[in-house]
Amino acid sequence: EKGGYPDFMLKEIHEQPRVIRDTLAGRLVDGHLAIDELDLSPEELNLIDRVYVIACGTSYHAGLIAKNLIEGWARIPCEVEVASEFRYRNPIITPSTLVVAVSQSGETADTLAAVRDARVKGAKVFGITNVVGSPLARESDGVIYTKANKEIAVASTKSFLGQVVSLTLLALLLAQAKGKLKTNQVRLLFHELADTAEQVEHILADTTAIDEAARACKDAKSALFVGRGMGAAISYEGALKLKEISYLHAEAYPAGEMKHGPIALIDEGFPVIAVATKSPVYDKLVSNIQEAKARGAMVVAVATEGDEDIRAHADHVIYIPKVRDAFSAITASVPLQLFARAIAVERNCDVDQPRNLAKSVTVE
Ligand code: M6R
């Protein structure tokens, strides 16, 4: 059943190129985005003036990535909130609010409660889920399926990538409806998005640098993940993956926040994992890495192929193919999944069944 892999998590990580392809299949018809199941006309989409993405855990991190795309491309204010907070406050919801609920299982109690509440208050609700016919699918006005197929490992990997790709499609759709992107720009972006399947295959083909970095970090007590912009969102997911399967304490910070507190943690050999791919904030990030390194941090950098300069600032460099910053979550998340798993294996943890966790959380 594991298809020759030692655990389901590794098998599922390797399925990700297929998930990207399947999630995109049939979505560009005659050069136009086709997400008909959302059942909203371009005019109705154009009326949306606020988006909330609500979710828990890894699905919430997919939302953080979507915020960058929805605001960046469609210019619609977008807030991302964990469902257990959203449901107990009084968010501003009007009929022109779109709530996007993201849940692999489609049955997470807090996410469903938030969806019900938002609908009562008059919001349109889109669900993004991996499970056909799940409560989320049934209770949303429209649903996009992530096509990850059944995910068995408790730690989400392939469903996360499916969510990020689906949310990217939604951001493109909104941008097009708002007139912020032209049809030909959307088409170009769609093709670049599709190319990430091959780029992820390339990352999966050689994990030597990832495994070396994991061996160097395996005995640490704690680790800090940092990034800026998209890299910050990616860092949160990297830290969650590591702590949930290896029990190594990890947290993530936007790199610019380091000197406001977390840099105090850093002493000789403290692992700092930096998402340092080429982006508009690359130079800023590099100076944050230098500050950490000057205090003895062991820096692991996920960087763009061809970036030789980064070697001067990092102890371990994991190279990934160059992609547009908007798509960097799809590529940069993969080495962080493999890094977390490699550390968990080194620490003899049960990769697929971490202690205290269940695959779906159907009670509050
Ligand atoms: O099924 P959902 O996407 O609603 O689940 C949300 C979280 O419980 C889930 O992502 C959890 O954080 C995973 N263990 C992460 O790997």
C-alpha cells in the first residue's frame, strides 16, 4: 500500500507533482479559466470586496499564502484567520464578503462552525476540500476539490499543495473578474503554475542536501524558521511540519521580527532555517540571516538554483528551481516537508502517526 516507500508521508510527498497536474486539469478551456462549480458570474465575483480565509493548522497556512495572491493580484482585502478564533468573535461580514473555508478533511469542527456562522450572516462561502461529499462540500455555496486523493499520514503534505494550487486558481479568477489581470496574463500565469509540477519532480529527484541538513539539525532542542513575504508563510508550515512529526520544538517568524525578540534565542549551533528564494525582499532576508549567523546560528537556506552568493551566509544550502515569487510556496514547501520527515526518521519517530494527533479533528 505504501508503494515501496517506507512510510505514507514520503509516498504522499512524492505524489505532489500528480496532485498539481490533477488539480489544474480542465481548468483552462480555450484560454479561459474554468471554475464553473463556484457558480458565480463574473459580475457577482466583481462585487466581492472582502475575503476571509478560515481554516486550521496546515490549511490555515495555505490561507496565508493565498492572502498574498488575492491581495497582490485581485487587490481585494483578504484576512486569514484560524477558524477557532473567527467563530467566537464578531467579524465584519456583509453580502459582498467571500468566506473561503479550507479543510483537507472537510469535517473539522471549528471550520464548519465558522462556515455556518458566516452563512447566517450573509456571506458567500466557498469550500476548498479534498473529500468529495464532506460536510464542508455540502454546506458551502461552491466547492473546489483539491484532487490529492486520500491522505493517510497525519501530517498534511500533498493536500497542502493541492490547497495552495486551488487557492492560486481562485486568486486568478478574482483578479480576472476585478479586471486586474487580463486574459492573456492569466493564461501565462496558469502555464507557469502548471510548470511547477515538473519543478517539484526535480526537487524530489535529489534530496542529498536536504538529508545532510537534517542530520546536522537532528539533535537540536529547538529551531527557528524565518522568511519574508511568501517566505514567512512558507516558514510557518515548515515549523509546524517539523514539530508535529519530530517533536523538535520549532517556531516561525517573519525574518524582520527577529531583532524584536527571537534573536535572543540564538547561540552557537542554533538552527535557523531560512526561506531565501529570490524575491523582492531577498536582500532584506539575507541581512537577517547575517545577523543570525553573526550570533552563531547554524543556517540552513532554501535558495534559488544559481544563487552562489547565499553560500557565504549559510552552513547548508538547499537549492530549488527558479519560479515566480507567487509560486514559491509550491516549490519551497517541498524541501521543508522532506527536511521535517528526515529529522523525524533520524529521531526514530513514527512519521505517519505522531503522538497526540488525529487525522481529522471533528470535535472542538
Ligand atoms: O482537515 P483539515 O484541513 O481541516 O485539518 C486541519 C488541521 O487539523 C491539519 O492541517 C493539521 O494541522 C495537520 N496535522 C497538519 O499537518
